Amino acid sequence: MQERSSVVDLADSLRKELDRYSPGGKLPSSRALVERFRVSPVTVSRALAQLAAEGLVVTRPGAGAFRARPRPAATAGDTSWQEIALSADAAAEAVPRTVDASGVLVSLAAPPPGVVEFNGGYLHPSLQPERAMGAALARAGRRPGAWSRPPMEGLPELREWFARGIGGAVGAAEVLVAAGGQTALTTALRALAPPGAPVLVESPTYPGMLAIARAAGLRPVPVPVDPDGVKPELLADAFRATGARVFVCQPLFQNPTGAVLSPERRGEVLRIARDAGAFVVEDDFVRRLVHEDAPPLPRPLAAEDPDGVVVHVGSLTKATSPSFRVSALAARGPVLERLRAIQVVDTFFVPRPLQEAALELVGSPAWPRHLRTVSAELKARRDTMTAALRLRIPELALPHVPFGGYHLWGRLPDGTDESAFTAAALRAGVAVTPGRPYYSAEPPAARIRLSFAAVAGTEEITEGVRRLAAAYDEVRT
């Protein structure tokens, strides 16, 4: 049995037995638990730590574990005053800030046990380089000075590594290390647009970015995307109509469509933004999740921009683990200092052990091996899901099958109730992401996003599509 499962099982067993002990009563020793449940001392330690975190036991070094005494019930206060305070705050703003995390939670919330996870936004644990990350973190923790404060901008070697990934178009001095792509995007939008300003976004686009914009009091304005990326003529129209000074885009394996900005449009997008006196925030979030059959990838937009139009966001998270939150912001010109100032105010710096671990990981022989493994596995999963959908739900249109990223974007037949289908799918044992949260305005059609990265393998994909077909039959009859 895996260590993680053993910890959960042991914690469940001990939780059920706590009534045998009076408050303050001592539990069996760690050695006794090891012998009784035939688990390792590490498993016992982690299970007791889990119960301690839940407030059920208290551990005392050298004495053992004891059942916690009941805590007095919390007094229910009157929080109704907050409604006035928060609404008055919003009324004072030209564009009220709304913090709506529902679109993000759809892909972050873990489904119930037994449900196939087609809604996940990260690699399944079997695809994560857990052993390599653990070894990197262990080596990093032993480096001299690893636990001291890092430079505010990030470790110079890590900044240099991210700069090389942008094609050498920016130097290490123009890179800031940030705590994950979401944090980097938040910093960028806060730096580039004042509250109340419009911000141009792809339509459809990543719900987390829409949530960032609205929480900052910005007005997302949609610009349609097709399989070749954003449409330049509509982007130019949107800049003229709104006076916006920021456009946020994902030119490579766009979320959710999987589109890649075509060579013909890349220069057009930069020219249009430059003529408008605007910035392009490039969210290059899945460059390292390219599929095995992909042609050579285009360089980041930042590599083709000598004038500081592009603010580039790159991240290690998607290719590693949701907890490996290391990313980079790259920019040229005065905007870099504003980005740096906002990041320092918000987060001070990314913890040095994590930065050191990132350096250890990407410099190890395990890193290219991991990327090759993920590349082959994602292609196999994509092909399995595509074939299964076309066989079992041929009415679900797949206008674009990407050669990178971790999901498919399907259009449901006209007249299909997207919410009803999503609910039916969950009842059938498969979690999918509805399309509505990806639009900043009214969606043109019912759609769903299906992830093939968060499941255990191709067999689970086949089973998940079978369940999805049953849900589809339910809502269409």
C-alpha cells in the first residue's frame, strides 16, 4: 500500500477509536501502533500529525499522544455590519470589485471518491516528478545559506534560467521570480491597469484571470479566439472602442481552446498593441507540456519584442506539481520597477528553499527525462480521449485537437443545457468543467472542458468517457 493511503487509513482507524479514551487520556505508544497496524513509524507520525491538525489529539515530545480536551464552543457574533461596510466600499468605486472564485474552484476542487476527474488542472500524481522534486528539495535544504533571505527579485541563477527559456531576448536582470503563475498575473494586472480600467481578454479565457481582473476592479472586455488564436482585426477594434492599455493572452496552447497564435498573427498582435500604447501580458503557462507529436514550438512573444510591449509570465507549476509554485515575470523598461515594487509589497519574496529546489530540479538529469515522459503520456491520453469521444458522443464537436496542454474543448449540440449536462455527468461519476466560467460575457454556445492530465491513465479516460456518454443520453432524452 502506498504511504499516502496508509496514513489516511491509519488516521481513520485512530479517529474511530478516540471515544475509548477520556479527554487527556494517553493513546498507545508509536511503537505499539507500528506493531498493531503493521505500518512504518513515519506512517504513525504522519497519522498522529493529521489528528493533531484536526484538534483531536495533542502530541507532547517525549511523552506521547493524548486525546485533546473539548474546546469551548465559539460564540456566534453579529457580522451583519459587514454588509454595509462592503457595499459602501463597492459603491465608492467606478467598477465594483467582485471576488468570485467559483470559476477557479471548478478545477481546484477534488471530486468525491470514485469520480473520474476530467475537471483537473494539474498533472496526476503518477505524472508528477515526485521523487526528483523530493531529492531536489533535500539537496536544496543542505545548501549553504539555503534558509536565509533570498534577493527580493529572486536567485540570480534561477532568473538566468527563466531568461534563457524566453530565448535570450531578455536578461536575468529583467526577470522577477514569483510564487506561481496566478500570483504573477495578479502582480501584472495590478501594475498595468488602475481600478475601473478596461482590460482586453481572449474569449473564451482562463477563469482565474477573469477573477483576478474583477477582484482588482477592472473591466474584462472579450476578444474572440479561433484555432489560430486571437483575431487581430477584432483586437484592433477593441483597443479603439475601449481605450484599453492591457491585453492578456495565452499565445501557446490557449486555455481552454488549445489554440496556438499563428505566425501571421503574432507580429500583428504586437504591432496593434504597440500602436495603441498598450501592454500585452503573455501567459506562457504550459510551454513544457508539449505533446510528443508536436512540431517545433514558436518562441514566446517576448522573444520578438524589443520595445517592452510584452510582460511575460512563465511557470514551472503545470509541469511539476500544484505545490511547486515557482514562476517568473519578465519585462523591459520602467514597468519592471513597478512590477517589482508591487510584488515586494504583496509577498516580499519567494521562499529561498523553494527557489533552490527549483534550481536543483531543472539542473538535474531527471528533468529532461520527466519532460519526455510527460510529453509521450499526454499524447497517448489526448488520443485516447479524442477517439473515445468520437466513438461514444459523436455529437460533441471537437473543433481543435491541440498538440500541447492537457485538455480538450468540446462544443455541445445546440439546445443542450450545459448546467444540466455537468450535473448529470457528476451523478454518472465523472467531473467535467462547464464552459460558462470561461467567458467574460454571454457564451455563444454550450461547451465543456475535459482534462486528460489529472486522471490515472488511459483506462480511466475510457471509463470516464463511457460515463459521460450515459450522462449525455440522460439529458438529451
